[in-house]
Amino acid sequence: DAGVIQSPRHEVTEMGQEVTLRCKPISGHNSLFWYRQTMMRGLELLIYFNNNVPIDDSGMPEDRFSAKMPNASFSTLKIQPSEPRDSAVYFCASRKGGGSYNSPLHFGNGTRLTVT
Amino acid sequence: AQTVTQSQPEMSVQEAETVTLSCTYDTSESNYYLFWYKQPPSRQMILVIRQEAYKQQNATENRFSVNFQKAAKSFSLKISDSQLGDTAMYFCAFMKHQGGSEKLVFGKGTKLTVNP
């Protein structure tokens, strides 16, 4: 089991540029989550998918943020245009949803985004 | 909306001693799940322990145990025989299941330092 794989691990970009973060969930997991971590706000849920369908995107900050899950093994989080206040660590996590709701989240190692 | 409160931003403990991290939550749900995650300096989020609200018995995982007080909405984590490798941020998290929602809500975290 390779775990949840995120890329890149670090991203530095200039304000106004487009940023794409990538995630490969654990095989067999059908729920995928994107979280953002900052010192001020802690861990915030941005969006989550169940069986590739977005279920709750109420945490997405604004229209500059978008997320897709074209298939069960890949998801992207895009920020366009990026702003300095988007600087944070972005985590992807997956779990096996369905009947057993104590199935825990498995997190990737995160992408540290710095927007200058 | 559910909230999770960790009232201790930072704590320290001597190696081999016992420490308890506090967590309270607010919910009107009767069935839910609680988790403790550990985030060492490597940034990885690691599941430490989980508890199902309908189980009265406190969960235990080796040196880690919880004190779950459902009526008081309290879910503290006890670490026995603290080790240097326990130094990390610890996050308490709550998950309900309602109408397909699987949102995991995190507290702001407690930074634990284990001193030699």
C-alpha cells in the first residue's frame, strides 16, 4: 500500500499564476478530501468527493478554487489566479466510505504552497 | 455546526511521564466518531486512536488511551510513558454521519514537546 500520494511536495509561485495540486488516493478508497492547513485557521475542509462526485464544496474559499476528480485514482485542486493569502499546506486524504464510518482518513504528506 | 475545542495550545512533559491532552466538542448528534491525529515535524498526519460514540468502553492503543465522557462531550488523550518521538502536534477530530456527509472537523491542535 503506497498510501495517499500528493505532488508536488513544495510549490512556490508568483501572485496571479495558476497552481495545480495533485492527489492519488489509496486504491479501493472511494472518498477523497482536500484540506488546507494554516497557523491561523488550522485544518479546514475545502471539498470532498464520494465515488468521484463532489458531495460538499462549502469550504472552497471562492471561485478561484476548483477541484476535480475525473476517476477513482486521481484528483486535482486548482487555484487560478493565486494570491499570497493562499499560502498554506494543502492535504489530500482518502478513506473507504460506505457502511463503516469509523474508517479513518489516510492523509498524504501535503503540498506546501507559497505564493509571493 | 459541529465544533471541536482544544484548550491547550502547547504542553510539555518529561520523558517517561504521563500527559493528558484535552478536547471538547459540541454536537446535537447521538452517533458519531472521534479521533486523535498526530502531526510530527515531518508534516504527516498519523491516526493515533479512534472512538465510536455508542461504545462506552474507552479506546486504548498501546501507550495511548482516551477518556471519553459522552455527557460532558469530552474526549481527552492520555499518553503514558512519553517518548521523545511523541513530540508533535496533536489534533482532536469529530465525524458525524448524516445524509451521506462524512465531514471530519478538527480542533486547532495542541503542540506537545517531550523533554529528555
